[in-house]
Amino acid sequence: MRKKLRLASLCMFAAAAVFVLCALSNPTLGRTVMIGPFTFGVEQWRICYALYVLVMAGLFVASFLVKGDQPSEKGPKRPE
């Protein structure tokens, strides 16, 4: 189970890195978006992308902290 989790987290992390690289190289990054009374400019987009990469990196690291499958205590009882 840990190998599957690590493989999935590695794929997610790689996809996040590719997404951020494509997003930062996009020429429309400089456009300002109005969301209600708020303006969302270049710096805000960069902060969002940086937070996205940090979250994905955190999930990737967290996959190494998961312990293996532990037996359930609700399993069949053995006669003594």
C-alpha cells in the first residue's frame, strides 16, 4: 500500500510541477482578473502557484510518513 501511495504522490507532484511551469510561462499571466471588488494580478497568481507547489510537496513528503498496514483489532479471535 505504501508503494502505491508514494507512486500516486510522485505522479501528483510531477503534474503539479508541470502545471506551474506551464502556468508561469503563459503570456496571459500578466492579465489582471477582477473578482468582485478584488483585483487578482500577477503577484497574486504567483503566490497561488507557490502555495499549490508547497501543498503538493507537503503531500508528497507526507506519503513517506504513512506507516504500513496494521492488523485490525476487530479480526477473528483466536482460542486460547
